[in-house]
Amino acid sequence: MSNKLISQMGLPSSLANVFSARNILTAKDALSLPEFDLMALLDVDRDQVRTAVARISEIACPPCRTALSLMEDRALTGGYLPTRLLGLDRALRGGIPFGALTELVGPSGIGKTQFCLKLALLAALPSSYGGLNGRVIYMDTESKFHSTRLIEIGRSSFPHIFNSEGMAQEMAGRIIVLRPASLDELTERYVQMLFVLLNLAIVNFMYGLHRENERSTTGQKQHSCHLPLSFLKSLAEFSQIPIVVTNQVRSQNNYEVVHYPFQGNTDRTSCMLEKLESHLIASLGIQWAHAVTIRLIFEAHSGQYTPQILV
Amino acid sequence: MSASIAMAESSRSGGHALLDGAQTAWDMLSEEQMQKPITTGCEELDTILGGGIQCKAVTEIGGIPGIGKTQLGIQLAVNVQIPVQYGGLGGKAVYIDTEGSFMVERAHQIIEGCIADLFENFEHRKQSLVCPDILQPNSFLANIFYFRICSYTEQIAAVNYLEKFLEEHQDVNIIVVDSITFHFRRDFDDLAMRTRVLGGMSSKLMRFAKKHNLAVVLLNQVTTKFVDGSFQLTLALGDSWSHACTNRIILYWNGNERHAYIDKSPSLRSASAPFQVTSKGIRNVTSNCKRVRMM
């Protein structure tokens, strides 16, 4: 939308020519400049600039939709991947949503990878068994994917499918596993994902790749995480598929407790209390956290592993 | 039209005929008292806000991820539609989504909760106060105008286009931008340009608020700032942006509870109120509400 050409917007030709003469070719070029700058650059009066900018904005602006039409679209596409965990599906109003980024967080060993394997299977299953009958891309940055385990899960959860001739091969064949060795390769793979017909993408444990960049300045670290993240989000929305990412949790140190200025200085006792609670932070910080739509937190409660949801 | 009304009133009260379009403070008072605020769904929060989110003002709401900004945004887009007969504004909403966090199923759930509460609160009336078609989730959904913005250019274009859109849709009473920050935080090397663009956007939105008598709610993210030897949380976009809004509300965790704090306001006192995010939407705090705290 921002790259729409001004020449194709139906402005009066004299004005359109002036824009192109000054090398303002796209909507982005025109809208980044303030009114006075445009007036000076194009040598036209304010009213002309205003009508031109209004016209460019109208065309560059994405079309307006009512929430009702969004709902109707959702009803058509199905909208979610059921996880088969009744409580979770009920809380998620159906399952893992299409078109959004879902994050799985929890300490190591709690079962995130197992959950991902199950999801991969669920997406590969034929629709008669409640699956998406589709292809899955599993981005395994920590080499945690074990196909023997995958088949084992398949055999015990869906025995009637997996024990029939050739089905195990068919199902496992729908899951594509990628093992990018560097951040650059990961980013390259993301781009490739655009051209593959997909029904689910799982990115397991992104933190591993970013750890090697940790020694660089914090600014750089945020940028390097942000690009693949926003890309994943756009990919999810554009292709209307569910994308699941897992994240590591690290425990918070005392000095990292950050507050707003109006909260004042917390005294020692309250700090201690806060520490005793499950004060878990997802790695990669705040900017990452803002971009994820749904976060599923895996916690251990008295020996049982239970996912809780934070939307 | 407002200019001629002002002239007529001021000539009646015997003065200010020279100041075209001006209003006396007394006239503004009567106007302010007549203007209904938009309820948030939580009584305590409404109380510290002076009834709810005010129209003709730009309110910024910020907080860490997961605190409930989008929830509050959706709740306001729903509550603005509460019919006049039930004490609401009966207006429509514009929802500008820059992050893709608007989940239409959640909006549907919040609408159901709102309608259920309306019926419960007005139980003593035997009949419905309005035509039953109005109190249906689908008609509420149809009154939310949704724009999905994917870049800062589209954000600028959308705000510009709103000028024409609001002329054509006079019954819009709230604009929610979720969030104002997203496209301006990364890759924006030219900070001067960022300040300029944001300033232009906020003054346009303020103009819409005054002209069309609507509430503008801008949701903002947080960042950490190094002040006096320690890191502190602050709303994103810097100091120059913090002057752009009329009111500023920060949502934060206080122990295990969600709270809202009025950080800046020309008319409201600094105060804090607890609230809860339930399956029905934003509500008062009841005795037990569990949560898992994440940063």
C-alpha cells in the first residue's frame, strides 16, 4: 500500500507531473513530508497540496471493513486449529487461531516441544480426523525434533491412522523440518516460507540463535529479533495460517525489577515477596512480547504440567 | 455552524462578538456537563476518570504486554455503542489496528457480556427499551469500522483519510488506535522526522476529537529508561510525544491485580483504580482473580 505509485492515483495530470518531476513517486514519499515542505518542493499552493494529499491518503489507506465482515470471513476459513485439549480449546474459543502469532513459554523440560510435535501431527491429519490435511514447516533451531518421538505420539494418539498401511509415512511426509544454523539462514527460510503452501508453521526455541548475538549492544539485539518477528506476523496474517513459536523463560534477578516512576521505590520486603512468586520473564524482552497475539504459559503446578493462557 | 452559535450566544450575553468561534467558559461548562463519557465497564475505573473516557479529548493508555490494553480498547469500542436508552452514547467505533491484535472472536465475547449485563441491570423493565435487533452481537460488530495498518505510511494515510471518513459517518463516537507506537519504534532512523510525523498525527486526531465530538484513545507500548541510576518503565515514543495527549493512563500490575493510574490529566486527579479482565471484558475486581505474571 505504501508503495503505490502516485502516477496511478488519478490526480490531475499537471499535479501528477509535478510530483514525478520532483522524484516523489510513491505514497510513502509523499506522505512522509509535511505540508509546507511539499508546498515548497512542488511550488503549488496549500489547497492543491491538501487535496492531493487527501487523495493519496485515501488510496494508500487500507480498505475499511466492519468487524462483522471479519467474523464472517472467520466462519468461512474455519479460523483455528483445535488442540484436542478440551479446556484449552474452550479458553481459546476453538483452538490455535489462524492469522496470528501464538507463543508457547515455559521453563525447559516442561513439554513445549512435545506440544509442538502434537500440533504438527494435528495439522497433518486428514480433515476427516479433525486435522488441517496440510503441510507443516517445523523450524528447529535447537535440534530438538525427533521423528521417532513424533511417530510414537502418532501411534498412541491416533492408532487407527498410524497403524494402517503407509499412513505413517504420509503423515510424517507432510512435516518439513528445517534446521537453520545461523540467524541469516533463519531469515532466509522465513522468506522461502512465503512461496510454500502451508497450513502451520512451528518455530521451536528461537532464543538459541539470538544468544550468540547477546554480546552485541542491546539496540542491535532488539533489531535483529524484531525483523523475523514482524515477518512471521505478516506471514501468518497474509496466508491466514497459525504460527506457533516457543520461547525460553529465564528467572528474573532482583536488580531487574523495573517499575514506573509513580510506583516509588519498593522496599526490601515487597521485593522479596515478588521474587517468591513465579516471576518469570520470557527472554527477548518487551518488544517481542508486544508483537505476539496469544501467549500460552506452561507452568508446573504441584507436579502436574498445566498450560495457562495469557491473551 | 458552531461559530454562528457562539456569535448568537455572545451577542445575547453582551460581548465577545469580535472573537469569531470563541466560547465562554460558562458555555463550555454546560457543554461538558452534557457530554456523556464512555464507560469502561469497571465502575472504579470510571469513577477516577470522571465517569469514563471523555469525548472531545485524546486519551493515551499505555502498559506492558499482557496488561489489557487491547482488551480495554475493544471494550470501549463496544461500550460506545450502548444505546442512549440504556445510558450510553449509541455511537459507532473506528478501530485502527497496527499490530494485528484485534481478535474478532474476543470482540464477539465482549459484546455478549455487555448485552447480558445491560439486560441484567435493567431487569426491572419488563420490555426491552429498544428494538431487539439493536441488542444483537452482529449489529454491534457491524458498527465497528476496522482498519488493518501494516506500515507507518498506511498509518499516516489512515489518519488523513479519517477526515473524509468522519464526514461521511457522523455517528462515530470513538477512534481507537492499537497501538500508535508499533510502526514507529523500529527502523526509524530519523528521530526528528518521527517526532514531526507523530506530532502531525496527534494534532489531526485532536482536531477530529473536537470537531466531531468523539473520544480518541491511543494505546501505547512501554520501554525502559535509565533515570537516576536505575531503569524505569516509561511509555514509548519519548518525551516530545508525552505532550501530545490530553490524558494519560498507565495500566500496571500492583502485586497480583491490574491497576490503572492517571498519570497526566488537566482535569482529573492522579489516582489509581483496580480492574479485572474477565471473559465478559473489563469489569470490577471481585475477591479472587488469579493470574500469572509475565514481563
